[in-house]
Amino acid sequence: MTPDIRPYVTEKAEEFCAFLKQSWLDTYGPEVGRAATDGLIASMLGNGIKALVPGRDETACLAEQGSRIVGSIIHAQRQGFVYVWGLYVARQKQRMGIGQALLSHALKDCHDDLIVEVSVLVASRKARAFYDKLGFRQVAEECFEMGAGNFVPSGILQAPVSTIRKLYTASKPLSPASALL
């Protein structure tokens, strides 16, 4: 069953927070430890979803199967860049094309010349492999504060929208998710 990708609505705030919390526990707990992950949860979700989607120019989308959230993405287009964060897929739904479909959906109205930028923790090997496959390259390093004074190394990755589209299209057979390009 292909998930529906829909814009985030505030009525989904509680469910979205629960999805992100579980995604962070699944993703970062084994990689950076429970204390750092708990710090991230407290700092990013302490006031609900508003820290991640403050409501300026950000757009959040949710991938849903039935009424259940199975993926998310948050993005904003600013000064020649598309900044992406909050791209997560439920552990049991990974490697099914949902992450690519979410990214494709976020980029559907973007010009090919824009650059997509994302920050990925060095310890997040699966996330790094996902972005590498779509043509992202590391352009810088930083330390990301996960909350409670826990800093972890991360890489700033970038790719042109045109490259992502080309590699995504080449890697996928035609499907409803491919039609988003």
C-alpha cells in the first residue's frame, strides 16, 4: 500500500510529535546513546512541534497509510537553497521508497537550479547512504547540539534539485511515487 503524502495540519501535532519521538529513539538511540537522544527529544519537542515548524516559511508533509504516520519531511526554500529537515520514515517502512517519495514531493515545485541542503549526523550511516544515493555530497562539517549539552558531529550535505531528480528517476520504476517528479 502506497502512502498518501499530505501537508501537515495542526490537528496532527500530537501524532506527529509521537512519530518524531519514536523515529529519533529508533535512529539516534543506538548511534549516539539514550542520553543524547533524550536531550534531543526534550529540546526539540518540549514545546510541541513548534520548534521544528515555527510557521514562517516552512512546509511539513506527512506520509500516511490509513490514519497512521509512516514518514515526514520539513523543508523551506530560502535564497537559492531548499533546506530539508525532519525527513524520517518509520523503521518498519524503510527501504520501500517512502523517503524518496517524501523528498520528491517536497521538491516538486522547485526549480532544477536550486541546491538542497541537509545536515546528517556522522553516526547516521543509513541516512548518509540514502542521501549519497541521491547525489548529495558533503560540503562542510559541524557539531549538532542534541540538547542537554550533548554535541555530535554532523555533515552538511548538498545536491542540486536536478541531480536528485535524475538519480531518483533512474533508480525507480514508474510508480505513483515516481509521478511526483
